[in-house]
Amino acid sequence: MSLWQEAVIDRIEAETPRIASVFLKADIARHIAGQHLDVRLTAPDGYEAQRAYSIASAPGEALVELIIERLDDGEVSPYFHEVAQAGDTIEARGPLGGHFIWRAEDGGPLLLLAGGSGIAPLMAMVRDWARGGGPTPLLLVYSARTWEELAFRDELLQLEAGHPAFRFIAAVTRGPKQRAGDSGRRIDAASLRQMLADWRHLPRHVYVCGSNRFVEGVTRGLPDASLPAGIIRTERYGGAD
Ligand SMILES: Cc1cc2nc3c(=O)[nH]c(=O)nc-3n(C[C@H](O)[C@H](O)[C@H](O)COP(=O)(O)OP(=O)(O)OC[C@H]3O[C@@H](n4cnc5c(N)ncnc54)[C@H](O)[C@@H]3O)c2cc1C
């Protein structure tokens, strides 16, 4: 297990109305796309709280980017939205996780399915994949309540415009869809089947990340879309929603 070390907040940027990007200066080993950090906060009275946050930046970047969704009744996540500031020091350890990872040599085609802040480790994979510039097809299906709540939306749109092998489908559940190829409902077996048929590739690896409810809903639909369980990896962030 890696040791706790100090990490300094370089800057915090609003990514969506509920998600903030937190950029850390941290002396951690180069991560593999998909891995996470443990973050620990200590109150003046010594009380400690620790949570896991996936790394959204590509491996090898100078700053480590985390995205943190504010849960109004949460203990740790509101701190990053209301209290933390550039220059503050927190504790972090990692990178951690050896299963929910993708390296360029793992190849593809790749199917990535994200719900809400579950985009974080998949964004690291997308960014790592894009740097390789290879022809491996990648389909990202990303679900959020509304178009405005899609983190990294502009970066994903730009990537799609510049990479013929990259396909990005936004699945918005509580607002109108913005583009003809997007989806206006939750990801289920029927919509997955359709998306895969339109994509015309058979995924070699499937990664699913989001809340418990998102991951359960999506993985229930995957066998129906004829995807074998052995190629599917999941990461659950907790919660019921
Ligand atoms: C491997 C891993 C990686 C993670 N990466 C990220 C990440 O990149 N970004 C991120 O924002 N979170 C991530 N999480 C979730 C994160 O660790 C915390 O659980 C989350 O920030 C809530 O912490 P909190 O202290 O604010 O809320 P808590 O005080 O722990 O919980 C408050 C309430 O929110 C519920 N809740 C907890 N998690 C969720 C959730 N995901 N959705 C809905 N309700 C929830 C709880 O059941 C509880 O009712 C990750 C979790 C894991 C296991």
C-alpha cells in the first residue's frame, strides 16, 4: 500500500454546475488510466475523513486532475466546492487499483460507459487513447441528467471532430438531447443494442463506471446486447442514485 503524502491544490475549476475539477501537485508515481487516489482530510480536532477519487488526467501529466461531484449531504465532496482553495494542502495516496485499468497495449475496440462523475477514469482512458493516435475504435456513451451536466463536454466534442475512430454519445435523462446521434433516455439493453449496431464494431474491452444504480442498470443490459461478461469491468462509486 502506498504511503500518504502531501498534495497541494493548484487550482479548482467548475466543470459543470455540480462537478469541480481539482488539480493537484502531487509527487505520485505515473498512474495507469483507470486508477484512483485515496484522499484524506483532517479537521483541526484530528477528525479524519477519507474517500477515493479516480484520476481523470492522462498518465504522465504534470498535475493530477480529479473531478468531484458535490453531494449536498456528503461529508467530503462539499469541502472541495465550498472550502478548499488553491494553495491548500491535503493528503493523498496512490495510484491505486489494478483491475479497472486500460493501457494502450491492451488495444480495443473499446466501449466506455459512464454515468455522472463516473466519467473520471474513462476520461483518463480517452485522453491516453487520443495521445496514441492509433486506429483502435473507441465508443464513449456518457449519461448525465442534462447536456449542461456533462463534464468535459467541449473536449469530447473536439476530440470527436478530430478523430474518426472516436465516437461520443451523450445520453441525457432529464433534458432534451442536443444532437441527432445522442440519446434522450437512460442507457438500457435496447438503446445499447442500437448503439452497438450503429457503431459496427465488437468491443474487446468494456468499462462501466458510475453510481451503484448506474452500473447495475447498465450491466443488466449488456448480456442482452450480446456482450460476454468476461470483457466487462466495472467501478462503483456508491450511493443509490
Ligand atoms: C474507486 C472510487 C473512485 C471514485 N471516484 C470518484 C470521482 O472521481 N468523483 C466523485 O465525485 N466521486 C468518486 N467516488 C465517490 C467518492 O469516493 C465519495 O464516495 C463521494 O465523493 C461521496 O463522498 P461524501 O463524503 O461527499 O459523501 P458521504 O458522506 O460518504 O455520503 C453522503 C450520502 O451520499 C451517498 N453517496 C455516496 N456516494 C454517492 C454517489 N457516487 N452517488 C450518489 N450518492 C452517493 C451516500 O450513500 C450518503 O447517503 C469514487 C469512489 C470509488 C470507490
